Amino acid sequence: MTDPARLPLVDAVKAVGAQLIVLHHLAWYGPLGDTVAPLAPALFDWLTYHARLAVQAFLVVGGLLAAASLAPAGVARFDDPLVRIGRRWRRLAPTYLCALALALAAGAFARSLIVHEAVPSPPTWGQVLANAAMLQDVLGIEALSAGVWYVAIDLQLYAMGVALLWLGARPPVARAAGPRAGPLLVCALGTAALYGLARGDAWEPWGLHYVGAWALGAAAWWAAGAPRAGWAWSLAAVAAGAWLIHGGNRLGVAVAVGIGLCAALRSGLAGRWPHGRAAGWLAERSYALFLVHYPVCLAVNAAVSAAFPGQPWPALAGFVLAWAASNAVAVAVHRWVERPASAARLSRRAGAPS
């Protein structure tokens, strides 16, 4: 099986998806999008209502990379599930908390310049603590930034995957269902979700609502590595059947990405295309971009709208500036927060007793 750290196609999905989310939020939130939209209404309608579907691709890729890390051959390669979940928290938290701090500063800055429904109200300490703990949606508390919900869901999905793979590796379960019982449990839960489990708005704060797309990615990894194509055909049949029953753009994107990545992995295309280093460079910074772009866009929205209220061409320049500044800040946060935290985490792990 190809090393998941060297999959240009997966990197390209992450890189393009992150850029689409930035453009979606610029079109959706704040006065700049409202002012610029008449210049290209069809484009802005697409960014507003369809670019956000990139989140489905992120869910699928998250499941694929988790499967590749936790059980690349279908058997869990860890003993302590709490340790693995703790590592995931430490991977997500530094950049996440940095983005929350930026969101608090950007909100205060925006409130000092403009009055708009996209500008958040002054936060309470309870709101700050709930967001820091990734519990804001579960507790019904307003998020401080646009992307924090996804990080909380990612952690829940990872924890579910760890728990199911660990359970599948326990001797009683492994004896009853075979050595790859863990992937069977993950796929069973994902299939149940694809066919209707945890549907509806009430489930949106919970990872169970999104586990269908996540499990598609995990199944794509295991199916791609199977010696025979039966796993891949089963994945395609289950995913396509769910889409035929429920329809919808979100499920359609998840199904297409899951099946497409599986086919690309089996053929070797995922490791060969696209060429060059750009996709990998952008993908490496995609997590930082996903989190920090909202406060940057909020600050630019406020500054440009206060200086040039209702003027389309200055607003367009501000739109482009917000996109470019979001990428620049993401590069800085990756360089000064994400990478040092990752290096410290790996150093502690290397020094831990075996």
C-alpha cells in the first residue's frame, strides 16, 4: 500500500478543499460578499451554496488518513485507545486555540468599526471555555469562529474509529469475527449512517451524524489495499445505494470522493498525480488555513467596509486581499505554531519509555 504521507491526489483534495472553504465563507459572511456579488452573481451563488460541499471531501479524507494511521492493514496497531485519542487532541489543539485567540481579537476589531449581522457579539467566559473544550455545539453555545465545529467533529470521529478498531482487536471479538473485525465494525457503523442513522438537525453536534462520509474514506483505504477487488466493489455498491435512496449533493460528493480515491489508490494514480510540490505544500498548511481564515476575513471585511461602504470595486479588492491574507496568516501559524507543536509532540513521544 502507498505511504499515506506521499499521496499527491489526497494532498490536492485537501488543498483545493481548504481554498474553497475560504472563498465560501468570504461569499457567505460579511458585507464584502454582499457588495461584490452583483459583479458576478452566478459565481457568488456557487461559492455561497456549493463550495461548502468541500467539507464532505474533508470528512472522507479524514477517515482515509485515520485508517492508514490506526490500522493500515486492517488490524489496529495500537494498544491504548486513550493514548491515541490524546495524541489526536494534542495534534489539533495548538492551532485550534491559536485560531480562537485570533477570532476573539478579530471580533473586537470588527465591532469597533461596523455593525453587521456577521460580526459576533462580545463573548462570555462560558462561551470561550466551551469553545476551547470543543463542546460549544454539544452544549448549544455559539461558536467563536466558522470552522471550529469541524474540528470538534473530527475529534469525535477519530475517537469513534479508535474505539471500534480497538474493540475489533480484542480477542473475543477477533475470534468471533476474524482478525479484521475492526474495519468491519467501522464499515457497519458507516453503512448504518449512510442509510439513515443519526439523520436530522438534532444530530449535527455529534460525530455520528457525519460518520458515514468518514467511514467511506476509511473503507476506501482498506478496499484499495485488499488483494482482491471485492472490498472495492462492496464499497461502491453500498455508497451508490445510499445515494440512490437519499440523494443530495452532500452525500453525492462524499460518495464520489470515496469511490474516486479508492480507485486512484488501487491503480496507483493517487501516488503519481498531480505532479510537483504545490499540492503537498498547500495541503500541509490546509489545517491552519481552515481555522485562521475566518478571523482574517472578518477583520478585512470590517476594515474595507468601514472605509468604502457599499462600493463594489473596493469591496472586490478587499475580497481578494482577505483571501491572500488568510493564506499568508495560515503560513505563519503553520510555521510558528503548528510545526513547533508537532515537533515537541514527536520529541516527547520519542523520549517516552516503551
